[in-house]
Amino acid sequence: MKLPNLKWTYQDFEDYVLSHDAYMYDRTLYIDKDGKDVKIVSDTYEEYFAKVQIKLVEAFDTIKVEGIERLCDFTDGTIHAFRYWAGSPSFSEHTDPVDVILQQCEGTKVMEVAGNIKEIIKDEFLMIPENTPHRALNDKEGLMFSYGLSDTEQPTSLCKDDGDLQS
């Protein structure tokens, strides 16, 4: 299996998450202070744009965009993008039922994997085998992709109205 050549910058992430396509796909979330996924729900693109802009300006909650795999025709699993700041909330220690590969695009990611601290810097990858306990520590700012290597997380609906995803 070959991973796609994704090299997003902070600006690339911001451009995508604020796009009409991201709104229509309806898979933008943030991780709250309790470590829970919260979907950004909006009835209009303008409302969505405003809510996401506030999250970007506040620079507090981790912003998660699911479904990146559809942008690069990756069919071997899922790709989620995570934009976070130093001190941003993250999930508590957990396991995934599939192998996960983390790709650091910007900044640094500090992970605790099976009790060991691992620091990932720009352009590095980290493999986390299925069912391995891990958590992100978000000590520093960064942008990363998480590849879930299976199709078990594929969403059943790709957009709000099951219509065309073009902007």
C-alpha cells in the first residue's frame, strides 16, 4: 500500500476547512475540553464559515476534518486532518481497531504510545499498530494527518444532501 503524497501547510488546512466543499461534506469537528468529538453543525455555509473562523482565531480546540481520503482517492482506509495548538484538547488514551499512521505536516506532535513518549516533527511518520494504547499530548502547535488503514471508518453519506460535492 502506498500513502498519498499529502503535504498540507497551515494555510492549506485553513483554505480547505473554510471551503464550501468542507461544509457540504459535513465532517468538520472539534475536540472539546472533555476530549469529545463535537460536530460543527450549521444550516448554511455562511454560518459554518463563521463558526470555523472563530475556532481558528481562538486557537484553542483541536479542529478535526474527516474524509480527506476522498480528496486524493485513497481507498485503503481513512484520512483525518488535525489542526491543534499548544494545550489543545485531545482524546484520552484509547486504542484503534486498525493500524494507524500519523504524518506530521507542520509543527510537532508529541504522542504517548504504549507508555512511551514519541515526538514527531515535520515530514516524519509514526506507525501505531492496531489495539495499541495511545494519546496525543498536544504540547506544541501542529498539523497532522491520521491514516486509519482499513475501510471500517468510511462514512455512509458523503454530503449534507447526498448531492454533488463541487464548490
